[in-house]
Amino acid sequence: MVITFDFDDTLRLTKLLRDEDGDIAGIDYSGDEPNPVVFPEFEAALDRGDTVYVVTSRSEKTSTEVKNWLKRKLITRSATGEVLKDRFELLAGIRFTGGELKRDTLLSLGSQLHYDDDEVEGEALESTPIQWVRAPLHRSWRPAAAETEGEEGQYLPEGLVRLWVRALVRSGA
């Protein structure tokens, strides 16, 4: 199965910064935190032997940053620095679309399943055979009202995502 993953907010979380009034003040891209819902699915796909690509709308100029982050997360080392497990070598590739929609790149790669936080990217896949899983964002992205009212947003709960993906993989879809 060919599975593709977006980078920012899908594999690596970013945080929305707000000022004292709750208005948007910027985005923090410096975080090192993997998405706790999607990253385990990414690792599982690599371990299963699926063909896995990272497809990001970032520019190629950021390739070193993206590759280094993925290497830090996918290569497990001992206390002495010896490589114990290298999932990075299992990655089929990283593609940069430079701000363009990912649809054509995903189709050219033969993607059957794509994880992405961007609803516009998901809508672009509606007329294709590619299944889309919307990745949950860091909670800082929720509207301030959602924080106080306890709303969860329109994302699939972690357990449901895992069940759905496993069923899709088993069916060979």
C-alpha cells in the first residue's frame, strides 16, 4: 500500500500563538513534538513495509530541516550512539510541492491513503481514489471557545483513526 503523510501539523505539531486578547499572533514552527495520533501510524506503516512518502507543501529550501527532524524521530540510538533501529531508511522519499496543492504529486506517487491536517488538501482529493485522513492539530489551534467549552472539533478520535486505518489496510483498499 502507498501511504503519504503531510509534514507540518500532521507528523510534526506546530503551535498557534495568541496575544493576551486571544487574537492570533503567529505560528511556532520550532516545536519538536510529533503528532501523537498520526506519528504512530506513520511508524506502523513503515514497519509493515508499506511504501511511505512524506509530501509537504514546503519549499525544497527546507529539505535539510525536514530530513533532520525525521531522522531524529525515526532513528533509535543506544546511549553510545549505536543505531538500534533505522526507520528513516524505510522511507520511500520526501516530496516538496513549494506551496502547490499535493493532489497531482499524490496521484503520481500512487498514494492510496493520505494523512493531512489541511481541509483544502482533503477537498482536492475528493474526485480521486485517494482516501484522506484529517490529522488533528495541536490544541492551541482550537478556537478559544472550544477550550472553555470542551469541544473536541471535527477530528476522528485517536482510537477511531487507528481502527479505520487498520481496516483499510486489511481490506487492501
